[in-house]
Amino acid sequence: MNREEFIKKLTISAGKKALNFFKKDKSLISLRGQSKGVVTKYDKILDKFIINQIEKFFSKDSILTEESGLIQKRKESLWIVDSLDGSSNFANQNPFFSISIAFFKIKNQFWVRFLLQL
């Protein structure tokens, strides 16, 4: 499976998991009113799921996620993941959230250092 197909399948699979959690956890209501910096347990669950899937199929690639930070392996291959982009919307039962997954094939090591400094 190529990376493009993999990203589509993984995003759909993680999205289905997110929808299974959506509006089912009443404890998230306590996060209402917070607009920035909201991290739910579902961010972490989805983060772990996505990392496991990437490592299963592309074990030598580096991964940078919002929740776990950098898992550095091969410097020229980098996945960037926001497992639950729009966590505050998710917590507020607003359906405007997404799963964000990108892959970069980096030829110039400058870009690796630049991305890691962000």
C-alpha cells in the first residue's frame, strides 16, 4: 500500500473512532468555555492509534504528533499528525473537528531542523 492510500484509510478509520466517542462523554462539558489548549483523553487515544498504525506499516519513518512529540527515526521521512484537530469543538459537541495527517519526504535536512524547532 502506498502512503497516499494509507493516509486515506487511516484518516477514515481514526475518524470513525472519533465519531464513536463524539457526544458520549458528559465529562467533556466541563471543558466548555476553553477555546485554546483543550486536550481530551480522546486526543491521546486517537494519537496512540494513529502512531501504532504508522509504525505497523512504515516502521522506519519519523513521526511528529501534537500529543506525543517527536518519534525520530529516518530523517528524510516525516509524518505530522494532529489526532483530533479541533479538540475544543469536539469537547463542546460541535461537529467541526478533523483528523489531520500529513507525510513529508524531506530531501534537504534543513527542513527537518526547521520543522522540529516549531
